[in-house]
Amino acid sequence: MILQANPANISKAAEILESGGIGAFPTETVYGLGADVFNIRAVAKVFQVKQRPVFDPLIVHVQSERQVGEVAAQVPREARELMRKFWPGPLTFVLPKKAEVPDLVTAGLDTVAVRFPAHPAAQKLIHALKSPIAAPSANRFGRTSTTDAASVAEEFGDTIDFVLDGGPCGVGVESTIVKFGPREVRILRPGGISAEDIQKTLPGFKVIVALTKGASGTPEAPGQLEEHYATETPLIYLKGSLKDIQPEFEKLCEEFRKKKGSLPRLGFLGWNKIADTKIFPVSRVLTPSGKMPEAAARLFASMRDLDRQKLRIIVAEAVEPKGLGLAIDDRLRRAASGRDVIAVLKKLLK
Ligand code: TXA
Ligand code: MG
């Protein structure tokens, strides 16, 4: 059930959440699949519908800085500084949790991830519910995130109680997740707020991008798996642009044509230009104007769009991992989970 995010429907959605239902709502990053954080049965439904393993904790969404106190036991002074600068917005804080937060929400950890989203519909929904909303991204576990209501409906059909439609998400990649240590901030997931901007705000702090496993050998953000955000169609993430592998690639295509008569149906996800249509019948570009925020905003929708085109593989061009680009690069890298274009083509040739 897709509902336009108007005041009447937001009240209706809040009532559904209040009575233990679950539903999707827009945020400025991606759509979330929400439940009342204090309703364990509703939270359990979110895990079930998403097919999400219980070791992967949820983010708790609040509608004011004050409301953080309902779920977190303590907030470091420097975290407050970042909140004042970047909230409401795409920044999530991992903080010591209050006992009232169900263990299911935090996967048994003694910390809770908290975010104050900027999207007005998200804020109004949390306000109407009078309780924070626990919400993962609204996609099946391990799959591409959703940045529009139709994609959410396509993912979940009638297994969720509503989709609040607030239009396409403006930021397009998930929030940056940070955790504080002594004189340091660790970025557990790159996202809508860049490491550079965090560093500028806290010049005396060391900002560490900690995307892989910590010293203990277990990942600090338990949901940050090597394979994630995956399209159904195998996606290959190039190390540079298509031009860099052109000679070897064309040679393989030629071999392929000779052996099989025609090429497999290939899709291309480019930075700002489409590829040769004789090789790639379907191309999408991230940013016709060559700008990082536009590329981020279009990332998941482009991946989903290509995924609907009945392709054998999708080849994505590298995105410079700087600023917001670090988050885009991270998503594409995980969606591709290490596949190599030449190796994949050679395998198809056999
Ligand atoms: O932008 C976003 O953050 C979106 C929107 C809906 O707000 N939400 C989102 O949720 O991306 P999700 O579930 O796809 O990713 C949340 C990730 C988890 O996979 C986990 O890695 C991390 O947040 N996380 C949650 N609680 C944590 C904790 N206590 N400690 C470390 N990492 C945590
Ligand atoms: Mg997710």
C-alpha cells in the first residue's frame, strides 16, 4: 500500500506502527523499513521480512537531539559538536545504549546506533508515533537499497503494512556511521557526510576510516559485509574507466563473437558517458553533469534500473573515492564483491 506522505497518511502510518505494524518511509538517504523501537514483536517482523540475520543491528531514528536520551546512556562532548553541525542529516552515532532498548534492535551489543534524519516526512512520522523508530534500509538483506517508493513496493509487496511515498531520496547513499574513541572518531561506514567534513569539524581528533575488521578480527559495524548492496545481475566494478581495459576487453569480445555468434547482453554504469552501444546495448550514467552529489543521488536507482534490463552482467566504472565518492565506491565495491571483468568474460566464453 503506497501512501502519499501527506499529514493524514503520516498519522495513519503512525497508528499502524503504534499497533505493532511495520512500514517503509522516506529519509534523505534511502528508504527505511520501520518499527516502534520499543515493540519487540514489530522489530522481529522487520528482521523476518528483510530476511536479515539477527547479528546485524538496526539504526534508531529520532526527531530531535533531545530524543537521543531515550535510547542512549551517554553522548561524548565531541559527538554533540558533530550533531549540532550535521543534524538533522546523514550521520549516525554509535553510542552506549540504554537498558530499555531491546537487545534485538542492537544485536545484543552494548551500543546503539542513532540518527536524526533530515526528511520532513521521517521527522513527522517519528513525532506522531511519540517513540523513536528502528529502521534498516528498505531492501531485502544484501540487496541494493531503495531510493523511491515504487522500488520499495517491488521489494516487499504486501509483506509490509505501508510505504510512505516522499519522492526520490536527495542524498541517495546511506548515512555515515561514526564511533568515538579517545581523541579519535572511527568511520564504520562511509556515507552522506564525508570524512573530510568530519575532520574539519574536529581538527584535534584523528578521523579513521575503519571499513574492514577491527583489531579483534570481527567487523565493528556488524552489517558491513564484503558482499552487500548486490544487484540480481552480477555486477563488475572496474578499477578505473572502461578505456583502461579497452584493448584486452575488445579482444575478448571479438573472440566471444567468433565462438558464440554474438555477445552476451552487457550493461554499463558509467560516470558521465554511455559506452559503445555495439558492445553495451544498455548504458546508464551516474551524473551527466559530472557532479558527486548527483552521482550519489542516482546510484541505487541506476543499479535497480539496470537490474530490470535482463542483462548477463553489469560493468560499472570506478568512482573516485574522495568526499561523497568514498561512499559510492564502497557500495559498488561491495555490490561487485571482487569480481574481475576479464575473468568473468573468460568464464562466459567457456
Ligand atoms: O541512511 C541510513 O543510515 C539508512 C536510513 C534508513 O536511515 N539506514 C541504514 O540502515 O542504512 P541499515 O540497516 O541498512 O544499516 C545499518 C548498519 C548496520 O548494518 C550496522 O553495520 C550498523 O548500521 N550498526 C547498527 N548498530 C550498530 C552498532 N551498535 N554498532 C556498530 N554498527 C552498528
Ligand atoms: Mg542496508
